[in-house]
Amino acid sequence: MPRYLSMIRLDEANAPVEGPSDALMERMGLLIEEMTKAGVLLDTAGLTPTAQGARVTWDGGRTSVVDGPFTEAKEVVGGYAMLQCKDLAEAVEWTKRFLAVHEDYWTITCEVREVAEG
């Protein structure tokens, strides 16, 4: 069965300063439990802010490293979910359910892509 990566994109500058609410975390926990029992969720996690990361680039045979935050980035990957689904449509439906547990003041985009095997 194919695997899909759902990359959670958000604008760090407009994300709630206090982070996820307790109610959101509770709803998220219930959905994660349901997805795990259904055999769909292989792994998931949030990522630390870009201020705590680094960007490594390969260009012209040389590497360069830029420490975060990445001010030129409008959206950053804030987390991910690795899903195992029968097709893209099923992965999108699970992703839509993930987005729906958030309060209305969140602005999040998930990019869902199949993992290339072999």
C-alpha cells in the first residue's frame, strides 16, 4: 500500500503565540488514536520553530549553512504525518480531518504527496 507524506505548512509569524490549545491537543490525540487503530498513521510530529534550525544548501559544488530563522520564508513546514493509504484520495480525506480539529483562527496548509518507492 502506498505511503503519503502530509507536510503541515504554516506562517510562523501568524501562528498563535501560545501554540496549540489544550482542547486542540485533546482533539488531535483522539484523531491520532483513530488513525493509528485504522492502520493509516505511520508517524507524526511537530517541528521546532525555524529559529532553532539551519538550512543547508548545495550549489555549484559547495555547501553553505544558514542558521534560522528563515525570514524570507512565508510558509514553513511546521510538522508532518506519514500515512499509509490505498490512494491519494484517502490520504487527502485523513488530512482534511486533521485540519478540521484546529480552531478557526489557525491558517494551515497541508501538502500531501506520495512517497516514491524504490
